[in-house]
Amino acid sequence: MGIHRFFTSLTDLERIIRCPGRFKFEEHNVAAHSWKVSQYAMFFGTLEEMEGATVDWKSLYEKTINHDFAEVFIGDIKTPVKHASPELKQMISHVEEKMMEKFIIHEIPEEFQEIFFDRMKEGKDSTLEGLLLEFADKLDLFYEAFSELKRGNTDKEFVSMYEEALTKLLKIPLPTCVKYFKNVILADVVSEKTPIDITTLTQDVLSEA
Amino acid sequence: MGIHRFFTSLTDLERIIRCPGRFKFEEHNVAAHSWKVSQYAMFFGTLEEMEGATVDWKSLYEKTINHDFAEVFIGDIKTPVKHASPELKQMISHVEEKMMEKFIIHEIPEEFQEIFFDRMKEGKDSTLEGLLLEFADKLDLFYEAFSELKRGNTDKEFVSMYEEALTKLLKIPLPTCVKYFKNVILADVVSEKTPIDITTLTQDVLSEA
Amino acid sequence: MGIHRFFTSLTDLERIIRCPGRFKFEEHNVAAHSWKVSQYAMFFGTLEEMEGATVDWKSLYEKTINHDFAEVFIGDIKTPVKHASPELKQMISHVEEKMMEKFIIHEIPEEFQEIFFDRMKEGKDSTLEGLLLEFADKLDLFYEAFSELKRGNTDKEFVSMYEEALTKLLKIPLPTCVKYFKNVILADVVSEKTPIDITTLTQDVLSEA
Amino acid sequence: MGIHRFFTSLTDLERIIRCPGRFKFEEHNVAAHSWKVSQYAMFFGTLEEMEGATVDWKSLYEKTINHDFAEVFIGDIKTPVKHASPELKQMISHVEEKMMEKFIIHEIPEEFQEIFFDRMKEGKDSTLEGLLLEFADKLDLFYEAFSELKRGNTDKEFVSMYEEALTKLLKIPLPTCVKYFKNVILADVVSEKTPIDITTLTQDVLSEA
Amino acid sequence: MGIHRFFTSLTDLERIIRCPGRFKFEEHNVAAHSWKVSQYAMFFGTLEEMEGATVDWKSLYEKTINHDFAEVFIGDIKTPVKHASPELKQMISHVEEKMMEKFIIHEIPEEFQEIFFDRMKEGKDSTLEGLLLEFADKLDLFYEAFSELKRGNTDKEFVSMYEEALTKLLKIPLPTCVKYFKNVILADVVSEKTPIDITTLTQDVLSEA
Amino acid sequence: MGIHRFFTSLTDLERIIRCPGRFKFEEHNVAAHSWKVSQYAMFFGTLEEMEGATVDWKSLYEKTINHDFAEVFIGDIKTPVKHASPELKQMISHVEEKMMEKFIIHEIPEEFQEIFFDRMKEGKDSTLEGLLLEFADKLDLFYEAFSELKRGNTDKEFVSMYEEALTKLLKIPLPTCVKYFKNVILADVVSEKTPIDITTLTQDVLSEA
């Protein structure tokens, strides 16, 4: 049914809840997550530009708003599964690609297919925009974990999620972004009142990084 | 943490919603689904027994209450994904097995491990109990689809789900159950008021079976 | 309408929320509760068997999956009401029985009525299976209360519920189960991080038992 | 804890859902229901006054806002239970009274106890205000059923609820109210677009009244 | 469509959530809020009467049950907006009045229009009943903020809401009510277990009042 | 608290529900809406480009992801209010601007303020990108109304919303987009099964345009 079907499929992502199966004080859907990722990317792209980098904004925004579209087909598979085996991770990526391919060929009018193939491919490459996407995506995971900890969620999954997201953020090869995040944002994060000792938890990760 | 951790993991299945991403008038979680499947199995096992079969009730009930426990690890992957490729389906089964294995070895005290391995393995085998599990599981899918159609859900996914569940039910090699389902239950189903023409939809499947 | 109506009534139990009227961070329905009770029973039945007892597994599983079916008729009456007067408690049991009787006679085909009467009768008798049901049912109440306390619910109803469930669990005449629960499971429970001092609360109950 | 505890108990009624166990497109809590009942009573009291009756407004409003307070203790027992036996209905009323009594004696400061006893007693007596409460309470049930039918809920429970509420409304000995309801309000109700044939359903009840 | 349309519009207030946009452990709708306000007013009106005041009960109850009806038209505008500028606050009041006027003229039968104009006008005037409405309305805000703090909501918006509601309550020129609230109710409030230090927070407001 | 506070405020938009107070089968939040608008804009911008227009993609994406950020301050005011009076509409815009200004000055570090002022200003200007934002924003309203009609929501508000969104879409001076929407997308829309006669409803609007 063409573009109409593409448009109505967008709403499916409002029904896919992130981190299925875990207790959360607040749930987030994949559509809203994608929007927040594009907002973070807007900020960090600006920061990079202010420090002299050249940002391909069209590419950056398209990467962020499209980066989880494939979850329309496959849902939000539990993170531990994704990391259970490298083969599975690769297999899942492959299936997502195949289902995306099938969707584009069946639903998208021919004149738009090339553009859709280009936009919907995996965005986390080694370009500046790919790295900014990676940074923004991990930052949202960091914030999701932080706000659960702040509300008093003591399930160890969210402590691990906070540690892992933080660890990965610090390793992304975007020195300007990492520095700003570490010096400015993280300082504000640890100054918030939380039932858990967020300062120590954060310091532990920083000292291991 | 042993059995305590096994017990608390049960609650995770209350948070895994079936058919993620689709619009539904009513959502169902995997824990409640497992309970309904054990109820259907209780009835159809009784029917088989009345017709002379010998039912291993312990096995039947354990198969039904345990059959979706692996979703604790992997979530409810969207059905189309499961059917996207035979390799993926096999790969997913393999990962589920591996994660279950890891869970049992890490969390279950040694003296119970053998029993857990036995209980948590794939239940849909060719025994009478395995077939009854298959029948009861498909019946719940049938009822989930039917109740969406009855409430006026016109999304074609639920029409397909109804047709597929019905088609598969009719093919399960349990003649007594299939006959009762077809002659008694289905007669009541199609007599319900529905916005969609459920009688014709059902007849179409029956005539193709 | 026969078995079809029985099957559709199962879904009603997914809509009956336990502990109505109280603030809870997480709600549980009666269908999912029934499934968890059957899981606990599976474990403690196994434990009894390993210690030499003979378990009638068919009976045990049927008791657990059916034990709250009568809430289809009457809902989850607030616990304080049940304990408000012995006459009321008896009266309510009587009404549940009468409504069950009426349901079976009107909805269940004649050939299955005897089996349904047998399965749907009150399961908490003095048999090993009746005691295991009682144990598993209280254990779920215990876990419901514990997880609210763990999430920071300071309403005194949940502190009382925790104390009462624990007190009753310890008194059930199943020494093997009680011992395992006390020595193994409870040790893990009190080692979890909770805003309330769960160790002292638990010790107070243990010392009074 | 006195009046503070009375005030915090009010919130419990926001968590008690009417008609537990049934599928509904929209849920209503007892607190919001009580407010709507007071609004209906305001209108029909005005109507009675315009036709020459003398309304004790203080009594009318107190009856409406307090009429379901006892559900704090007992929850919303499923309607069929209430009607299952006259003894049970009486027994339940008796228990509600006893629990209310206990609550007032334990929680309400002595100087207010008499007033609370007076206000919290069963309000549906034969005074004009008692009848207006009965009328307003049934009208809300009528509207709850109507709006489910309008949204396409075809479960027969809501058809019965609509018929019963309508039948009872027409029999309440408040000729002015009944006439206005029948001639003015019902005319608007049946003119709404509904998937079910609401006009015929309504006419059937009217012709039997 | 007359009174029928007025009655169905009442349900809109069940769908308007108070304090939109903020994280809350528990949400409250405007209909339930209106009911709680009428309950508080019943108590404090009684208190005033016991101390010798003359309460116009009809007026008091009508003020409380009608005081937020205008949110049917305008929704629950975020509080900071209302206070952003005195002109805006006045402009919003003006619009609410105009929409109410339009609604009454179009929907309410002529014979009831005068009564509706009278009842739906702004109720917070300088009469005893107007002050009691103001007191009861702020008390509900106080309780909403308190119960979030009690559940562990550390967002500073709820700390501010608690402080502001308390500050305003203490300033309302109803000495009997303020005294009872301060000496009796507040003593019970601060004796509850809360993750935040509610006693100090409360003392700080009291010492500034 | 700087950028950290900006980032956490994004989550507020996940809690602001569109069309407050109306009955909906499915709710949508402002964050997810913003994402869908950016997706529609991506498509229609591509279409314009294919027909020879020059699209400033950076501007287009920033307009779409930021266009409802001001609802953080003011919430989703009910649409009828916005249209109640031109003065109010202007006043509300003015207040939004003032609150945004205050937010930027207080929360955003000085070096980013100019960029934020530029990005957060009203985006619906007469540029191609401003018109594409207007088109995409109305299209989401159109789809929200359509999906309610499709699910059987017969409330006249959604019929009006469908008609108005369609009427406005057809008038936006983007002939390429309007033509594609009318000839391709609308053809698919009216071919869907809906309880309401969507074809006639749509034709009526088209014939008046």
C-alpha cells in the first residue's frame, strides 16, 4: 500500500517499549526515544561544529530519526540476548536487514526505493555522524538508567545499565563530546538527590575508564 | 542467588506483553497466557482421557506452565521474525537454550539442576502431552485474535492471526480434540456478534483445511 | 454456551487486580498470580519428593491453577473484609460455592460436570497437595509485599502484609518446605537492598514464630 | 491517626475500579463516579424544585458524595454477587456497617463521631433526597453501559447492564425526573450513532416498563 | 443536545490528568479531585459550624463540585503558566468564562441557563464558602505533593508544590480551619515515614509563615 | 543546571498527551508526535527535491524536532481554546515565547543561547521548510483522527478533527505534496475498512476544497 503503509507503521514504534520485562517506574517507547536521540545529536553536533568540525547535518538527523526503524519488524530484543553470542547479534542484524529489504521492495514505490535503502541502513558507522549517533543513543540509555536509579529502582539491572552506558560513552572517539559530557553534564547528574550513592557509582566507572 | 532469583524472575513474565508493536484493545502478558494454556490443556487432556488415551498429567502440566519461561531471557520476539527464516528460528531456539543453560548453571542449586534442565527444555515434542501443549498454545493465540476481531480491531494482522491459528489447530494430529473444537467450540465462537463477518472468515479456513 | 464460555471467562481473571484500593508500584492480576503459584508448587513439591514424600502431581497442579477461579464470580474482595468476621468469611465461601455450582450446571456440558465439581472445589485441604497450595499461595503474597517494600512503598498495609504472610508461611505443617524457605530463600531475600530495614523486620517475625 | 487518615483514605477510592473483571473500553473509579452522581443530583434536585418540591440540599449533596465511601473497606464487589442471594446482600451491608463503625470509632476524633455516623449511613432511604441519590446512582450506571455500547463493546454484560439500569430508572417514584429523563435525555441518547441498534434496545425496555 | 451533552461532558474531566508533564508515581484526574475537595469542604465546614459560623451548605457543595468544570474546555494548564504573567492569568480566566457562556447558551435548555450561569461562575470569592473552597482546593494540592514525597519522588517540582500549598493554606483567613490543620493534621502528616525529611521541610515553611 | 536540565526536560514531553480530555482508543505523546512529524517531513522534503525544489535539510529537521518543545512549559492546550479567540491565541504564543526566553536565559549556557533562541522560535514561517513543517504537523493530526475513526471512535470530535486536518492539508501552498497526498496516500486511506463511511466523509471535504 505504499507510503501510507510506511506512515502507519511509524505508530508501531510507539507501542514498542524499551527494556521489556524489567520493572521500571517509567516506560519509554522507541518513537519517543528516537526523538530524544535526535535532540541530543543536535546539541553535540553543535558542540563539534563550535570546535571546528564539519557536520553533515542532513546525514546526522536522518541517522538519528531512522536508527531504530528496524524494530518495527523485530521488536526490542532484550539487551542480554543481543550480547549472548556474536553470531546471534550478527544473525539478528542480518534478519533486520532482510526484513527491511523486503519491506522497502514491497511497500515503497520504486522511485523512492534507493533513497529508503540508503536512509534505513545501519547508521553507526565510523563517520562523525555515525559516532554522534552512537553517542546520542548511549546517552539516552544512560539517562533511562539514571532516572530509574533516581526514582529508587534498586534492581541491579539498572545499576549495570548505568555503568555500561557510562563506560561506553567515555570510550566513543569524540573527545570534545566526551569532555563536555564528563566535565559539565556528569557534574550536574551526580549533584542530584538520589537514594543510591550516584557519586560513588559514577566515580568507580570513571576511575576504571 | 539461587531459587530466590528464579522466583523473582517469574514476575518478569508479567511484564512481557504478547504481540509487541501491534495495536490491541486488550493486552496479555506471558504469565497469564501460560496459565490459560494450562487451563485449556486440563480440558483437552480430560477429553482425550475420556476417549481412552492415557495422559501423563505431571508432564502435561509442567510442559504448559514452563513452555514460555525462556521468554524471560529473550522477550516476545515478533512472530513475523520467527518465521522470517528457518535459520533464524533455529538460531533463536539455540540462543534460548544456551541462555537457559547458563541461567540454570548459575542460579539453580546443583541438586535441582537436572530436574530444571528436564523441565525447561522445549515441550512441543511428538508425545500426546507435547501435542496437547501445541494445541493449547495455538488455542490461546486463536482466542487472542478472536477477541480483538470481536472488539472491532480491523487491523489485518489480527485477521491473519485468526486464520493462521485456526489453520494450525485443525492440522494438529489430535483427532478427538480437533473434532470437539470444530463441532462444539467453533459453533459457539461463530455465533457471537462481531463487527467482522466471523462466520465467513471461519468457513473459508475450514473449507481450505 | 458451554466450554467456549468457560474459556472466555478465563480472561476475566486477567482483569481482576489483587489488593484493590491500595497504592502499589506494580499491579498483579489473578491469572498471573495463579501461574506463579503453580511454579512455586512445582518447586516445593519437588523438594518434598526429594525428601521422600509422595506427591500427587495431577492433584497439586490442578489445585494451584484452579484455586482462584471463583474470583471470576466474586472478584478480589479486600483481605480485611475476609477477616472482618468469621460468619462473613463463611458466607462468602458459601456464595462462591453456590455461584460455582450454578456456573457448572448452566455452562459446562453434562459429561464434564462431575470433573469440574471435583476440580473447582476448595483446594486448601489437609492433604500434602492442599498444604503445598496453601504454602505457594502465601509465598506469592509474601513476594508481592516484599517487592513493594523493596521499591520503597512505605504504606503500612504492605509492612503488615509482609509480616502476616511470613508468619503464616512459617506455621504451615510442611517442615521440609519451611526449613528450606527459612534457611535458603529468606537469607537471599534479606540480603537485597531495600529502603526499609528488611532484616530487622524479618528477624522480628522469626523471633515471634 | 484521626482526620489525616480519613483524608488519605479518600485516595483509595480512586484506585477502586467499577465493574471489576469485565472488559471495558474505559475504566471509571469510585471517586470520579461519586462526583458524577453529585452532578446528576444537582440537576435533578433543581428540576424537582422547579416543579414545587422542597429539596434538603445539604442532605442531598452529603448523600451523593458519601454514598460509596464504604467501598474503601470492601471494594467494588461484582454486581452478580450482590444479587446472588438476599442473605448475602444483607450480610455484606451488615459487614460494611460494622467496618464503618470500627473505622469511625478508631479513626475519627470523638467530637466528630456522631456527625460521621449520621453522614456515612446508607443514604438510599425513602426521602426525596434518598430517591434522588438512587436515581443519580442508576443514571451513572446507565451512562457507563451506554458509553461502552457506543464504543462497540458487544459483551452481553453491558447490554444487560444498560437494560437493567434503564428498567430501574423508570421505576423510581420520582415522576418529574423520570418524565424528563424519558422525554428529553433518552431522546438524545438514542439519536447518537452506535454500532448496536440502541433505539430498538431502548424501545424494548420502554415497552416492558 | 441539552442536558445529555452536559452529562456526557462530565466524563471528559475523568480524562484530564492534574499536573501534566511531571513524573508522578500516582496520577489524579479532575473528577476525582473535585470529589475529594467536596469531602474536605464537608469536614472543614462542619468545623466552622461547630465553632459558631453559619455555613451555606448548598452553596459550599455546589462551589466544590463545580469549581473545575471549566477545565472541560481548557484542560489543566500547567501551573507555572498560570503564574507566568498576571495578564495571561486574567486572559485565561476570561476565555474560560467566554467558553462556559457559549456552552451554556448552546447546550443548556433556556429554563436552566440562569441557574447554570450562577453555579458555574468562579467560586473562590470572599464569602465563608468561597474561602472554604480555596482551603479545600489547596489542601488537595498539599496532599498530592505530600504523597509523591512520601513515595520517594525527589523531583524538585513536588517539593516546591508542597511548600507553596502549605504556605498558601496557612494564609487563608479561616483561623479555625488553619489552626486545626496546623495542630492536628500536620502533626499526623510529619509523623509519617518519608524518604525526604518532611519534618524539617514543614518546619521551614511554618517558621516563615 | 544547564544542558543536563534541558536533556531531562525532554522526558516531560513523553508525559504530555495530545488531545487531553477526549476519549481515545490510543494515546500519543508529544515526543513521539515530534518524531513522526520529522519522518513525514523527511518524505515530503524528498518529494519536493525530486521535483526540483531546494530543501534546507538542517533547517527542516530542526524545525520538526523542535516545533512542540514549548509544550514543556504550557502543556497541550485543548485545540478549541486555541481557536476560541485570536487574542488568546496570540497571548498564548506570547507567553510561550516569554517562558522559552526565560528558560534559555536561566538554563542554557551563554555560549549556546543564541543558537537555542534561533532553533526554538516558531518554525511555521513561509519558507519551504516552514510549509513542510505545517504540512507534516497537520498530517499527523489527520492520521491521529483517521486511526480513531478506523477503530470505531464515533465521537464527533474526531470526525471534525479529520475534516479540519484534511481541509487544511489541501490548502497548504505546496502543490507537489498536496497532489501526492491527494492522489496516492488518500486513495490508500479510503480503501481501508472502517466502521464509518470514510470514503464519503473524505469526498465531502474534497468537493468543498
